[in-house]
Amino acid sequence: MNEFKHENILHKRHFDLQFSIRFEVVEDVNFYSPFHWHNHIEILYVLEGKIDFKVEQRKYLLTEGDMIIINSEIIHSSKLCGHARYILLQVPLSAFDGVYDGIENVVLKERPTNEEAEKLFSYLSLMLKSVDDQRQENKIKFISLLYDFFYLLLTSYKVEQKKSGMSSYYGINRISPIMAYVEKEFRNKITLSEVAEILNVTPEHMCRLFKKYTDMTFNEYLMSLRISAFYQMLQNTNQKISVILEECGITNYKVFIREFKKTFGKTPEMIRNEMQNS
């Protein structure tokens, strides 16, 4: 009688797929996302409408069929111009652990051409079908398509250059405690001194660091958070504009209105009147 021996398999390669991604079709009206950054690669493809996008100091107006790729640790913001519908894919760098060494140093092409965007969109469409299909096997299909998609990006859309010092992992992480603090406390009065204490530097040095690593001033970042919060409250509450201003930590009305109009092209009063008449 044959005796069968158990074989111990030695795992020379271990693939850990325990990571979370965001992948969905988003539909919204006049949504504003202030400057932020993350350790993800983000892909956005416009299905309908227009989106104002700002990546560091580069400005884009995205329309139907346009795509933008946001590399990790890059400051960016976006604003929908009225109604818009788009595909959003955000994949953490951890998805490439043990699969692609040095992904943190890769720079992908920021603005694919329309022809390139259409090719990439075909992958996103197949991925959406797999997500919508509830069969267990389609989880495997989705992962397969996801890596096929990034294989195409890394072989055909990789820019042969390293990230600049301004966008380096060290730089953006140096000032990330400041950004986290301001994001939590922007509704209150914030002084440069208290923020500088977070890094144990002088206010002047803190401002230089913030400008160096984000390409925007500290006050510009603070204002962007307040504008976003103000606009959401303007849209979703019936509170008086003066009350919303106070709740968002806005004390200099003239400066705020100037920056608000730069972002939305209208005053808060005009937007509130349009909402009431619609």
C-alpha cells in the first residue's frame, strides 16, 4: 500500500491583499474639496459636467472624457462646476507592498490625453462591472483588473523623474501634524505661534516650511478649510450667513468674501438667493 507524504510548501513570495481602496461613481453638485494630500494614488475620470482641479500650482478644467492622475503625497483640491458625475479610484501605496518596490518614488503622468484616458476608462468600466456583480468569483476578477490597470499605468504612463523636494515624503510628513491640527481646529481662532509650537520652531520658520512643502501659505490653507466648511453649511442649513461665518471661524469678512468669490464666482448671498428661488 502506497504511503503518501504531506509536502510542506515554502512560500518564497507572499502577497498580502489586505488593503482598502475607494472605487465608485460619484455624483454631486458644487462640491468643494479644499487642499489636502494622502498616501494614495488617485484617478478621476469625468463622466458628466465640469470640475476645476488644482494640483500644487497647476490648474485644470476637466470636462467629460478627461482624466487626471494624482500622485501620492501631492497637495491638491477640486471644485465641481455645478452638477458633475465621475469615477473615483483611490489606491493606497500599501497595495504594492511586496509587488512593486519603490512605488513611493514613482511619478505617473498627471494628465493623460483624451485617447489615453479612453483606454484607461475601458479598464475602469470593466472594474465597475466586477464590483456590481455580487458573485464571489468577481472579487478575484476585480483584483485582477485592478493590477492590470496599474500594470498599464506603470509601463506606459510612468514619468522618468523623481519627486521634487517640495513633494517629498519627508517634506509633506514634516508639516502633516500642522495640517491635522488645523483641520480639527479651524473653526476656532488660530495663531501662528501656537501652530509653530507643534513643530517646536518659530512662526517665521513654520511659515517657510509650510510654503516650501505645500507651495501655498499657511493662511491660504486655513482659508480653504473655512471656505469649504462655510459652503457646506450654506448649502445644507438655513442659518443666517452671519451665524455661519462665526461658526466657521471667519472674522475678516472682506477678505473671506474676496477668496470665496475666487472659488465659486459668486457671493454667499447670491448662492443663498439662488437656492431659495430654485
